[in-house]
Amino acid sequence: MTMRANMRIFGIFGLLALVLCLAAGQALAQQQTSLAVDIQGPGQAKMNLVMARPFAGGGQLTPADKLQDLINKDLQFLPFLQLVPPSSIPGQVGGATADQIDFKPFSMGKIDVLVTANWKPGPNLGSVELRAYEVYTQKVLVGKGYDGVTDAQLPDIADRFCMELMLALTGQGGFFNSQIAFVKPSGGKGTDIWTVRPTGRGLTRVTSYNELGMAVSPSWSFDGRRIAFTLIGSRSHYLGVWSGGGKPQVYTLPSTNVVSPRFLPDGQIAVSLALHGKADIYVLGANYQPGRAIATSPGIDVSPTFDASGRLMAFVSDETGSPNIYIKDVSGGSPRRLTSSGYNTNPSMSPDGKLVAFTKQLGGAQKVFVHDLSTGQETQVTSGGGSDENPSFSPDGYFIAFSSTRSGQKKIYVTTRHGAQPVMIPTGDGAAQMPCWGPLPQ
């Protein structure tokens, strides 16, 4: 999609706030803003945000309302923002620029951020200017302008604006352009790998095995260029590797079981193989064939996951009788058991190596927990009806994607390391499961 969009930049507030001015192309001197959210901290602070009614001519009211609805839906994924109806604040917004706004009622109403939209006539649907103000200082947090807007561009405009707003408030903005690989049924008993952005946009089918096999357990490479997965055929398991275009390559390994392949940061793949009567974890070497073993025990060892350094690996072993989560240094040494009791599976390590998300069986259903490696504290982050499985950390280590039956059919949801209210990711018709969050685009 080609977007004739011009971003007009007027100034920058500190390290966290990107300031774009939209008036006549002249730079405005701005003071540094103090408005920020620490999303990695132990608490979960909230900011109140109001989206003012868009300013638009008669022919632009429909796209203006559509864009506002798209932005509102995007902001639902950011739990540190509390969306407040504009009708609850008797504020005077006479226009989209600061000199046309009476900020006092918003300040008295404890509103932190005010968003305005201003549409002007032009080619296609015209042009739109979006601004986010910090109410207390009345300064611009984010400002973006787009010319010659088309209807097809509206979702991308919403994503870009919300990405800049998240970046200004938290220092992290990659959520809106990251991708998640997952599994969907594809006819009969077959399943295939798909990808999607967390907002539900960019839904793309990666494999097309249909009833010929089950493609499961996708894993992104750390550079985002490949996806490894298990292909379950009628007689054996195979390793599949998709390299960003065309058909995936399929490799036969000397094991009928090829379980939970995962990339290391250096591009190698670790996978659980039953080479000696039980499953151990191996790093694959040349032509994707078994090399050195990195996890062996008297039990079954599966589900490796790595931090961004490639030094730490979490995995599952049932050497004590039931599945538990372990962690070890890949270069050597003995594993350390993280979970103390219960049935624990599906680990996902945060990129910074500080947290491990996993599922624990509670009363016949699975729930997502997070283990803090520095404190040893274990926190339940999902609850309610249904079963929650296969957690996967986002690149910033803040969000967690997981599959759940809470709506009846398996779907993919997003929560946070703090256990925010889950939001379902639109993935089209049918079930969706086994999410794996990819890295940010390079």
C-alpha cells in the first residue's frame, strides 16, 4: 500500500516524547514533558485519555468517525490508558490546536491526555491532522499529518498514531507493527501456520498443507526472517522452515517425534527429539540435523525457549514425575527447577531473560503464570473461565499473547506481565492457537 503521508516534525520532548507540530511547517519551542508510564515496573499505573469529537466537513464525517473508531480499538490494547467518554468532561474544544482548547475542565477532570483530529478537504478523502496533548502542560505529545488519505489507509494511520503515542508515553512502541505466528485449522484434521499483527491486521497464511498434515508449534527466528514449525504427517514428524516467501522447506530428522522447535539468537534451532528412547533437547547443525544435546535428564525434556542473549534456556522436564519448568545456562552447568509443584508446561522466556511465562493446571484448566527469576516470585496473570495455554512474550517483554477457550472456541488474546484484562486478537473465522510473538521489524 502506498501512503501519500507527510509527517511534520516540530520538536522533541526529552527521550520519551516525540513532538510533531502541524502548523505552517514552523518549529515551535517546547518544554520537556514529564508525562510517562513505567510499563516494566511492579505496578500498573493508568492514565486517563479523552478523544475529542473530530473536526471535519460534511463530506468527511464518515471517514473521521471511522478513523476515530479504529484509534479507539487500538487503544483498547494499552491497559495503562483509561478511555474516558468526552461527554463526561464539560471541556471547551473549539478546534484541534492548543489555542482553541480550554484545558482547565480536562485538568479538573483528571484527564492526562487529550486527542484531537482535524480533517481538511483535499485529494481522495482529504488530509487529517492528529494530535495528542499532555493536559497538564498543554504541550503536544504526538502530532501527525497525512495528505491524500484513502479509506484503505485509515487502519494504518490509526496504528501509526497509536504506536507514536505509546512510544511517547512508555519509550516502547513496537506493539503495533510486530507480528504473531499462530495455528489455524485448514480442513479435515489439518492445521496451518498464519501470521497477524496484534491488532488483527495483516492476516497472512504461511503454509498450505490442508488435510495433508498438521503444521503446529511455530517459532520466529530472532531476526524475524524465518519461522520453524513441526509438521505432523501420517507416519512421522518433520521439521518445517519458512523463509519469508514461497513454500517452506521440510526436513526429515532421525526421530519420529520432532517437538517444539525454537530458534536461538544465532539462527540455530533447538528441538526435542527422541533419539535414544526418550525426548531430549538438541541443537541442530548442518542441514538441520541433530548436533549437541543441551538438555538431557532421566525424564522427557521438551519446549526450549531462550532469552535474547542466547545464554539462558527455560524448558520442561518431567524427571520428578510431573512436568515442571527448569532453567539452565546453555553453555553448561546443571538445570535449576523453577516451579515447585503442579503440572507446568509451555514456557516462554522474556527477551531480557528476567521472566518466564508458563501454564499451570488449576482445577482441570490451564492458567498463565509468570515467574520472576530475580525474586523467585510466581504470579498468576490469567483467570476466569476456559483454559489458557501457550503464552508468548512480546519483544518488549511487556505483553503476553496466549490461546484461550474462554469464549468457547480457541482464540488468541493479549494480556500483560501484570495480568491486565485480556483483549482478543481478531484472527478471522475458526479457531486460533499456539501463538508465537515475533521480533520487531528490522
